[in-house]
Amino acid sequence: MDQDKSVEDALKDMIVERLFLSVEPGEIGDDDNLMDTFEIDSVRLLEIVVGLEEVFDISLEDDEFSIERFESVKAIADLVREKLPE
């Protein structure tokens, strides 16, 4: 991840790229419900998870997979920050 980018900005870039969305990353609000707005199903959610692991070099445990943790950019950013080394 680019050190000058916030976690939220990096997430938005990754989501747009991996899900082939026809929006600009800046158009995604931190609190937008991603599941509803972009019709994210289990396959698309898996794409986001793989992207998180690649972009942020983190691993997610089975117990960290809940819809609430992936509802918005803010929720995902909170999860990423929990996993990043201090």
C-alpha cells in the first residue's frame, strides 16, 4: 500500500479495480452500504477478501468473516487496521 494513501482510499481503489465497477473510487462514500450499492454477492466478497490480503499483506481468520465487517469501506478499514502491525 502506498504510504501517502489512507486505508480507506486504498480500499476504494482496490474495490473498484477488483469488482470492475464503473465508478470512480472517490464516488464511494466511507459509510455507503457496499452490499446494496454494488450488489456484492459471495463471489464478489471473496474478491474483496483476496484483495485485502494482497494489498495490505494481511490474513483473515474464519471468525472474522461476517457481513457486518464488510458492509462499508469504514467497516473494512477498521478490520484492516486491526490486522496491520503497529
